Amino acid sequence: MQSFSKRLKDIMESRGVLQADLAKKTGITETTISRYCNGKRIPNIEALVKIAKALDVPTDLLVGLEWNEYNTIGALQKNLREAKEKLGEALLENKVLHEYNYNGSSGICRAKLMGDMSGTWHIGNVVCVENGKSFMLMQDGYSEENGYLILRAMEVIPETIQRFACVEDMTGEKLFEGDVIYNPEHRTVRMEICYGKYAAYCPNDQEYMETVGFYMVSNTTDDAMPLGPTKEYALLLGNVVDNPEIKVV
């Protein structure tokens, strides 16, 4: 099996993408990209998704799975059953749910594991398997011997799945759908981060236009608002799953 660095370099070469190009497209430093290509460093799942998106390939090609083996939901189901019988875990294609991977969403989500009484949040990509069950693909280590990421598919509680909004608060805390934020200068105003269709006001056209993406709903107005530069004005108050009493919507 090829190493991650070899697969990455092969894909970049086939697409005529230089390290500098990939760094610019992903927002990852060129030094880090160079370390990925030289086998000196392995990306975490967040960086892996960025690289795959920039190169327009499924992440399974980067981590060493064969595309033809996993290109249908039926193959995913078969792989899951076989893995449960043999290993008790599955390596699944990173087939992110369509609604979790468009219009500004990075495809990165967080969720709570089914049966985990600790209520810990886990980061990964959501994979729809069968019968309404949702599984999240999470990084679970790296094989030094074979040179590929070890991924684990874990069943998650569907109601806890929340998309990463691709923004941070003033302290650098990553913000997700369902998070409630506030401006420290106006502490009584709470804003809940949502995802979906909403009507955004366009000053140029002086009218509301329907769009799809992340937006905020405040406890002081009925109008949906774009997130804007949250790193400049917002602090995280909590999340509606852990703190339902702060829910705005």
C-alpha cells in the first residue's frame, strides 16, 4: 500500500498542482504541505478534508482506500457488516451527506456518540449508512508501518450532529451550528448559529434575498443575520444541546 505522502504527491502531479498552489487553496502553510509531501507529517481529519476538497478527490483516495470498492451506499453497508464481524469497526468511504457539504459548509461536523454516557463531543465527517442510522468518520491514529490514516466509523446520535460554521469566536474557539454567542459589549443579546435557508437583506438591491448557509437568529429580532466576522465581536456562551435553556430559535 502506498504511503500517504506518495498518494498525495501523485494526485498533485496528475492535476498539475504545486505545493504553493495547494497551500493557497487550503489555507495550510506551504511548510506544512511540504512536510505532508515528504512524509514527515500526517494531516488531521480537518486538514485532510481541506486537501481533498482543494484537489477535488474523495478523501478515501488520500487515505488509501480504493475508489471502486466504496462508490455506492450498498458497498458501504457491505463493508460495515464485514468489518463488524471481523474487527468490530469499519473503514468507510468519506461519503459526506450532501446536506452537510455545500453552501459554505466544510463537511466537518461534531456529534455525540451513541451510548456514550459522558456526552463528549467528537469531530469528524458524517456518513449515512442505513436505516436512518448516522455514523461519523473519525481519525483514530496513523499506521507508521503502512503509511495511512486509521479511520473509525462510530454511530452518533442524529439529533446532536452539528456542522462546523468555518468561523471562530474572539478566543479562537471554533463555532458550530447550535452554538449561542454574544457580544461582550451587549451581554443581553444572544445569537444562535443556524444553518439552512434564510432571507438575507441585500443593501444594494434594498430587498431580502433567499440564500442557503449559516446565519444567526437573535433574541431581540425576528430577522436572520449573516455571521460576519465573529472573531472580532463574539464570545461563545454555550450550545443548545448541552444548554437548552439558552436556545434562541
